[in-house]
Amino acid sequence: MIKSIFFAIFHPDKGPQVLHQVPDGSITPSPPPSIDPAPLIDFDQISSHIIPKQELCDRLVTICTSKYRLLGYPVCIDDRRYERNEFIFNFAILLDEEDEFSTYKSVVRKLAKLFKALEEQSGFLSNEVTRAGVYALIEQVMEDLNNYSECMIPINESNTISLKLFPTYAPPPLVRAWHVPVSTIQLDLLMDVTWDLTMQKIVPFIDGINSIRRISELADADYNLTKKAISHLLYYGCLTLVDIFTFSAIYAVTAEISSLLVDSGMRDECMGYIRSSESTEIAFADVFALYCSLSQGVTLKKWCMENYQKLKGIDVRRFIGFGVIKGIIYRVHKYPVAGPAGSEQVSGRLAGFLKGGRSMDEICTELQVGEKDVLKMLDGCDIQIIHR
């Protein structure tokens, strides 16, 4: 949230000056008599950065002081009509130092460029009559951005301040060929003819079963372009990634399993998601016990055979997928590691995957074979399978 917004210039005689500030007294003290609180920052201490030398103008300036972060974009206009043949001004905003500020960079940059154009066209800021309206403009900008995250304020008949705060997201996780994308929204309802061609080709094959490599093959799309498209969907929260589902996989519970007991919303979501048919009745106690029974050293196939009575009415794929996505269970990966003689016993591409850093999913995807085939290739060789 913006704590203050202000307009400063370089006065030929008085140096850096704040002409307009919202709220009043937030940057420099209001003239007496005034009941405004003390300024949030010491303007005199940082004024040389707000109104800098010409060499530092026309670029973003960020200053942290007194637990606040100041963002500005000083502008210098060279023209003989000004005293000292130049006019320097800055529209700056003040935020809490801990606030995410990247989305505000475009705001100060756009304000600076807009008013620079106005000044060059009509002397809007250097003219005392027209710049008197700056206070009302920046007051409205601050109010609208804080309340609505956007603003559209007319300046005159041909100019408008149009700003928007776009949300920022964390970088998406690294996309690998063996990852399986699972949609969190109905992508087919969002997609239209304006979408990227690769995106249109791959979306029908995102079903929570196909790996990214398989999706690119089914869609007849370039693999690298498919990865980029998946990354975009991940960035905007349209997808999440899980591992390839196989009955030879091993799963175990995490410390987050207790959240399934505490969070009633998650519990209801789980019961609705894992049910194989709407008419099937499932006891939550059985579902919770099934999750808790997943453990190291027990393959999913063996676990299903041991619990086949309790699994009636439960879609095992959805059961495992829900647990992985919510973080209440995790996949125990297999890593083949070659012993002293193992690297010599195995030839071809497979030999390069046996150093302990490549999971079985990755090996199977890269070689485009099943896990059984890989184990056959390794049969009789000095190879150890590490589970972690």
C-alpha cells in the first residue's frame, strides 16, 4: 500500500523542493500552524537522490530509509526556456520497506514519462497555474491504487493517467520431461482462438496422466515449446506438477497428514475428489487410515493388494494425486547407482544415468522405456537401487 506520493522539482534558487505531497506533511513538514504528524522520512537527507544530477535522471531510483522504501523516476528536460537551461522533476511514492514493490516500478516510470510529455508539449509542470492541479491528480492516484489497484484519471481533453497494479507471482518450478501436469481449472473453458498455437495443441492432452514428453508427442508439438507453454500455465496457477503414476511407485506420509484432520474444507474436498462414483459411500476414517498406511519399502501395487477391501469406491489414482498435491504424502524415488564394476557392465546411454543423480522416472522418460525394461538391462550388473 502506498503511504505517500509526492511531486518534487529542482528550484533554481532553493534547490530540491517538494511542491505537492499526499498526505500533507508526510514528506516535508507542513507550514505552521499545522496539526499534521511528523514527516515519515527526512527529505533533506535524501533530496540529492530524489532530484539528482542530470547523469542519474531518466532511470528508476530506489531508496530505503526510516523503514520505508521510496521509488522515483527523476526526469531532466533540457531547454533554453528554463533557468539554468534545464527542468528536473520527480514523482515518487513511499511504501513500507517490507512490501513487495516490483509492481510499483511501472507506476512511477509511467507517471514520469506521461508528465514529461505534458511538460514538453505545454509546460504543464513549470507553469504555476497548471501545476496547481497536480495535488488533486496525485491524491486521486494514491486513493485509487490503494483501493482498486488501478486508476483512470483525465488530465485534460487529450491526456489521461491510466495505471494498473498487476499481481506478481513466484517463478514457476523447473519443468522436466517426466513431470505430469494436473490442471487446477478448466482450461478448455478459458481457451479461445487468440491463445498460442502450441498451447491450443497441448491443452486437450493435459489430463493428469500424460507426462510432458508424452504430451508433446501426442500433440505433435515441439518439446521445448511445450515446456514453455506448461511453464506459463504454472506461473498463473492453472497447473500443478506431480510424478508419473505407476503401481511400482512407493509413497509415504508427511508431517502434514494432520492437516487432513484439522481442515474440514480439505477433508470434504478429499472425499469428493477420490470417490470413484457419486453413489459410493466412503468413511473418512478409512480414508485417513489408508493414507497413514503408506510407508517406505511398500510399493503401491502391494499396498493395493493389502487394502483392497477398504479401497472399494476409491479411485486410487485420484487418491494418490490428491495426497501429493496437498503435500500429505510424498513420492519415494528410486535412484540406480553403479558400483565399481557397474559402469563397465552397462553400455550405451543408460551408463550415463547411473551416477546417483537421475531418478528412475527420468531414466524411463529419456530412454522411452518402462521401469521393468530398465531393470532388465541392469539385471546381473553391479547396481544398487537407492530409495529416497
